[in-house]
Amino acid sequence: MAYDPSVIEPKWQRYWDEHQTFVATEDRQKPKFYALDMFPYPSGKGLHVGHPAGYTASDVVSRYKRARGFNVLHPMGYDAFGLPAEQKAIDEGVAPQVSTAEAIVNFRRQLKRLGLSYDWTREISTADPAYYKWTQHIFSRLHARGLAYQADTFVNWCPALGTVLANDEVIDGKSERGGHPVVRQSMRQWMLKISDFADELLDGHATIDWPSATKVRQQEWIGKSEGARLRFGVEGGPSIEVFTTRPDTVFGATFLVVAPEHPIVDAITSADARDRVNAYRTATSSKSELDRQTAKEKTGVDTGGRAFNPATGALVPIWIADYVIYGYGTGAIMSVPGHDERDHAFATAMGLPIVEVISGGDVSKAAYTGEGKMVNSGAFDGTPSGEAKVAITRFLAEKGAGKAETTYRLRDWVFARQRYWGEPIPILKDPATHANVRALELAELPVVLPPVESYKPLGTGKSPLAAVESFVAVDDPVTGRRLERETDTMPGSAGSSWYFLRYCDPHNPNEIASREKTDYWMPVDLYVGGAEHTVGHLLYSRMWQRFLKREGMVRDAEPFQKLRHQGMILGFTYYDPDKRIVMESDVEDREGSFFQRSTGKPLTARVEKMSKRKGNVVNPDDVIQKYGTDAMRVYICFMGPLEADKPWQTNGLEGQIGWLKRAWRLYFEGDDDKPRLNDHKPTDAELKILHKTIKKVTEDIEGLAFNTAISAMHVAVRDLAAAGTRSRAVLAPLAQLIAPFAPHFAEEIWEKALGHTGGISYAPWPVHDEALAKDNVITMGVQVAGKTRGEIQIAPDADEATAVELARACAPVAKLLEGKSLARVVYKAGRILNLIIKD
């Protein structure tokens, strides 16, 4: 029979649904494995081919683990609250509940079409009141512990959208959604005290298997620093406190820099500087934090204020500059340009004095940041700078101007949005004072989003909920008073901070999830998702898990034991000579050169992030229609390492569909449905091909090296076809190796060619024979003085003497060794042979 994915794939997707093949049960006789994808936001645009990059990886591992005898939990759901659905409601009048439900239907259809082995009985949506009841309950418990509170804080405020935005929702000072101007301003906001977990979050890194870059990024974000808090008295005004990790350099502090939004600025600014300061503060308010921190050009204004250096008593100028941000530390820094690179750049740009206080470099040319002996530091001259840190801190403490301190860069989590489509915050307030009266108890939850006439924010810093009198006004049975509801809603990150727990027990009406079930399934054994969530979702989830552990609701301190990031799937964007984008449908590929069909103009192809505007988004439905799901899955795995960014080339699927067809012909004669297998004993050569492949594919799936696993199976199919293999004993295990990558293909082979019933998913994974998996002879390069000079054929476990003897018999090497003796041999069996000649 001909290989026809359009027939085979729907058949097996129906079979998995009807037989609930992937429904997870708590079978305590098996080891568990919890594989999880970062769940998607259900956009009306549907999936693009970037989504399956991570989903396919976790699915390959899930299918492999089932075959290895694990009880696998592999769920899927939807991170359903968010600004896009609300903006659609504002623009088109479609209720977010309606548009989100429609998007979920489409997402579910697309996900099932990808052949992903999800347990669909556990599907969740964060916008389902039965789910967000528990998100609200966690908030109430945080509030009860003083970890949810209100405070005035600087936020990214978008007047056009009428809401606060997270840092990652602001790009170049404009909202990611709509491109509206965003300003930094102080607002009263709900906050979560993530700072209370700073040390726990840092210590937890030692217990989890995460990419080192991700852990380092979180460590930098938390920013634990040991140093000193110093107080600089201000001439005619209040004092300014700074934190420094280098108290040994205080004698070299020649100016202070304060954040433009710092409340002290008004008090310290002189009359003649006020206009310049106000203009600079206004300009700064339109810049994002990221822009301020990464700007190459240093800008600032002298406030005219002067402070006393607590070590020298000298007056130093006080500047404002946008690279200092209020809310980080004290919002002010002492600037020591002789020994800090950023301060040196600023001082050079502004013509401020630079003083050397630690010997070791020419500070007139560049900041010296190393250790050395103290100079220009009064009684501390000659003291090693390391010792001076402690001594100078003690000296300033005795003067009442400083103390040792540990600080954190981490700021508390802004946990409020002034929009409709989010979880209502379960707080009742006094209508006269707007003071918080109480958080709602579990029996009073969920607080369900009511219908509204308009989804547009009120423009006064209040969400559309504030206009719904029947929602706002509450006759409180607990206090007996007429109270009002909080009308801010939670950020999108709320529901995603604990969803992994709900999958363990998704239909429990009485608990977030039972301890028995979370104790069994948690922590997540493999979590796959984007690195862009490093200091958002991944940090917030760790905090919520640790809070729930404090509450005795879960056992584990960390939610995700192993984390891996999938790389981005990039698209080709085509530009004409005038740099205008040309849609792919109007592009002609002439042997690697691109031309516009309609005009004949030559085009330039660039690999860029997929976006609808650039016309380079690839819809998986279109790919599946032409090539089938299995070919797409195999291609995604074959494109390159999981963590690497990779350009999508649809024509690359031709090679994978061709490989599947070649593999198909190992099992069937011609185009009919007659299996070609026999029960003959395999040859030694066939067994060696099989067992080498079993070993390689097994090791590569364990190591998430899917591209090399596919390569190994390409070779196996080629070699078995060349050998004319018909043996069931060889081809049955091969089908099992293919199954995690091309599951529909393997199921059909398992049933039609091999005669099995019940599906392939739980057939025990083949085990290799180490003796058969070894190469008898390998080719190894021979180096002489570190340069490869020849090759030898050698057993992979041969000893050093044998390797040297074979090298001496290799003509190019023998010529170099003629009449010379060896000083040393570097030999690692099967890997390296380096011969070092005596001088």
C-alpha cells in the first residue's frame, strides 16, 4: 500500500481519542514522569510552526517514557487571560469570553492534528471560573500572610490602553500591543512580596537541572549584594542614602547621581536648575527601563544641590541621570569614576572630577576596578582594599553615616491591571476611604467577571469593572456593611504561576489539588518553553510554589526539576531592491536565488523572527495538508539542536517525507498492502545495524538530541534497505524507534505490517546489546604535535601500544617520525591519538 498520511494520520488520531490512549493514571507500581509545555495563549490567529518546536520535543520524550514503563502525565491547557482578547473586545465588541472560547476550539483542533500525546481529560483554561477561583484563593492566602499589599510604585502606564503594562509589554517606549506611548508614573498598585523569597529562590538553583544561563539571569535579576548603606548629608536639605558594594572607594566619590523620579529631587534642586531638571524628568518618563539601562549615550542634569561626602566632608554635586532608576536600591548612587566603568563614562561626558583611591591603574584613562592598596584615603592609605571595605564601613558607622547591609535588586511584583479581562482581585474595600477591609474567603469564591457595556478602560486609572454598579457594591455578610469590590484585575502571569499543580487534579472542586496527587506527580520532570520567560513566569512560578509549600499545601519547594528552552523557529522575509516586503506567494526560487514573480525583480532573503507583517508566518495546517504531520514532526526534530534558533524551510520537508516513504518500503511490497516481513534469523550485519541504532536513539532521546537521533535512523533505513532486510526481529524494533517521532506512521506499521493490536504506545522499548552496538573498527585521526597527519583503522577499545603501532604504519605519519623518538603520547581509546616528538 502507498504511504498516505492524509488517511493514516486522522485514523490514528481518532483511535487515540476513542481509546483514551494517553490518559494518565496514578499507577503506583510504575515510576512517574511529568512532561509539561509552557501552555499557549489562545490567539485567534491559531498556531504557527514555532509552537510545535517545543511541543514536539516534550511529546517525543513522553512517548519514549511510556515505552520505557513510566506512568506519564503530559497535559495541555490555555493561558487564556490577556490584553489581545480585551483589545479585540474594544475594537470589535466581541466579548473576551466568546473570542477566547472560539480560539481554544481552534487551538485544540490544531494540537490534536499535530499528533501530540496529551491527556485531554486534564485540559484547563486560566479564564475558566472553576480554575480562577483557586487563583483568587491563593491571592487571599498571600494577603493573609502580608505578602499581597498595596503601595505607590512607579509603573509603565499606557494612557491609550488605560492600563499598567509589564516591562516585557513595552518596546522602545511604546506598548507592544498597538504601539501606543507608555510613560513611567507613580500609581497605587497591588504588589506581591516576591522579595521575601529572594534567598530561597537563589538557594533553590542548586537543586534543579536548568540551563546555567537561565539560572545566572535569575541570579542577576535578584541581585543579592553585600556592602554598606551610606548616608550623604545634603546642604540645606534632607540626607540621601546610597548602597554600595565598594565602601572602600567612598573617598573617591566625587558626585552623586539620583533617579529623575526620586521624590527628593524637588527638595535638592536649586532655582536656576529647576527648568532643566523638570524638562529632563519629563523626557525620562517616556523611556522604558530597558532603554534607560542600555542606552550608550550618557545624559543627565546637575540639580544644583550639593551633598557632603561622609568620609571626607567635601561637598560634591548631585546630578540626576536616567540610568539610575527609582525602586532599584535607594534610587541614588555614589559615583566613584576612578573605579567604576559606568561612573567613569558619565564623569568623562560631563567633565566631572576623577580621583584615584585604589592603586593599580591609570584612572585618567579608564576606571580601575581591581584590588590594590588604598591611596588618597586619609588614615587608610596603604591598607589593602579588601581589608578597607570592613574598616571603612566600621569608620563610617562610628560617625553615624553608614552600616553594613545586604541588599537585593529584586523588586516586588506589580500585581494589578486596570483592565477587564483578568481575574478579579478578591478584596472588599471601604467605599468612603477605599481602604481594604478584607480578602474574600474560599466559600465566597470565585468572584466572576460580570458582563459590561464597554470594555474600554475608564481613562482614570480604573478598569471597566468600576462602571458596573451591581458588581462593585456588596452587602457584606461578614461585617454587615455596604462595601465595594476591588476593580483592578490580576496580570496574565497570575494563572500561569500555579497551573502545573492543577493538572495533577484538574476536576477537584474542594482543593487546588489534593496533596496525595501533587505528592505523586510533582515536581515536573521536564519543562519545555521559551527563555523569554526567565525573569517573569519562571521566577513567579517558583515563588508561588514556595509560598504554597510554606502553607503546607504542597511538598516540593521547586516546581520544575528539569527545564529546557527550545530555540526560536525563524522565517524567511523577502525584500525587493527598494526594501519593501514581498509575500512568499509572489516569490520564485531559481536554484537558490530569489525573484519576484510579478515583476521579475531580484529579491533579498533574510532570516528573521516570524511575524504576520513580514509575511513569513507558516501555518502548520498548510504544512500538514501537503506533507503530513509525521513529516513535519520529523523535520522539526531534524532541523538542529533543540535549544538553537533555526530557520524554517518548507522544502526541507521533502527530505523527511522521502525518508518515511523509504522506511515504509521496508515493510510493504510495492503499492499493495502485502507485508514483506519474514521470521528468518537476522544476519550479524543486520543485528549490528539495529543495536547501534537502538543505543544511539535511546541515548539521544535521553539527552534531547533529537536531530542526531533522526540522523541515526536515516542511516539505519538506508543500510537495512541496502541489505534487503525482511526480518521481523529487526524491523519491529525499528518501528518502535521511529514511533516517538512519527507516531501515526509507526502505529500503521505496527498494526498492518507487524500484525499487532492495541497500538504501539505501550510496547516495551527495545534494549540494545552492548557487544552488538560496538563498532569492530573505527576510523581515527592521528595527530603529530597537535596537527592531524593521517588516519588509522582501529578497534574502539584498542590499547595505546596497538594505536602507536598502527600510526607508525600510516605512511604520512611514518614519514614525520622517521629517525625520531617520541617524547609523549596522548591517547584516549577511540577518541584521540597525539604523538609528541622529542626535540
